[in-house]
Amino acid sequence: MADRLRHFRQLAVRLGLRRFARANDGAAAVEFAFVAIPFLLLVFGIIELGLIFLVSMTLENAMVTVDRRIRTGELKSATAQEFTTAVCGQMSWLEAGCSEAITLDVRVLPSFVNAKDLKRPTNGATCFDTGGPSSIMLVRGYYKWPLISPLMQQAMAGPSGDREVTFAAVFVNEPYSDKPEPIKCT
């Protein structure tokens, strides 16, 4: 009798394991568990990359709009703070933290050839010179956008963990007067 009981237990174990191996009731849940983390990382990465492009387009549109005011001489006597306020005013959805996150550099170039040799201003060594009539202008904006996801920080961020979004424009001021202006920044 004991042998028979042992035989039935072994048979039940074998049948149960086989039945468990053939069961596919939770297959979708297990497959989703394998795919969920990479899928969610991909979705959050796409969302964050989309936000970076949105910040880039917002910066570009704000700078182009305010650059036009330099080109026409409207901001001829403006200060750097007034220019920053004007740019941040055009960046409506980013306006709250804009003045701390943005760095602006406005300078007169002696010629168009010099535009390619200029490096990014470091340690706050920016310039604000709106030039005069017919001046060749270089206007640059740098916006620090904080990245949220750790993988995007490793792939795209600088040492501070932020992604720097940049914009630059080179243009000639309109001849809005006959009086030339001296170059303030070299």
C-alpha cells in the first residue's frame, strides 16, 4: 500500500508539473514583465527628447523675435537685463525660471569671417553690445534644460546634468541712422 501511495504522489507531481508547463494563462503577464521596463524607458526617452526639441524651438522663436528689435534699432539703448526680460517674455511656458537658465551673448563682429572663430562664452564672460546701424551682429542664446530620466542624463547631459539648448544668429543691422557706433566688446 505504501508503494502504491508513493507511486500516486510521484504521478501527481509529474502530471502537475506537466500541466503547469503546458498552462499559458499568465503568459501575457510574464511577456509584458519582460518588455515593460525597456518599453517604458523608450516612451519616457521619447517624451523627454520631444521636450528638448520643444525648448529648442521656443528659444529659437523668442530669439528671432527679439533679434528683430535689435536689427531695427528699437533696442539700441537697452541693457542686458532688458534684453533677457524681452527674450524670456517671448518664452511664455518657460518664463518662470527663464532668467536663471538662460545665458545671452550679443556682440558686434568686425566681419562675417570672424563669426566662425568665436567660442562659447565661459564663466559669465558674455557681452551685450547692440551695435549701430549696418553693424554685423552675432546673437547667441544658451538655455539649460534639466533632464529627468537617468539614461537621458548619461547620454545627453553635460557635467551639471542639464542639456544646453543653443541658438545663434548672425545678421546686419538695418541702416536706421547715419551715426556709427563704436564696438563695446571685443
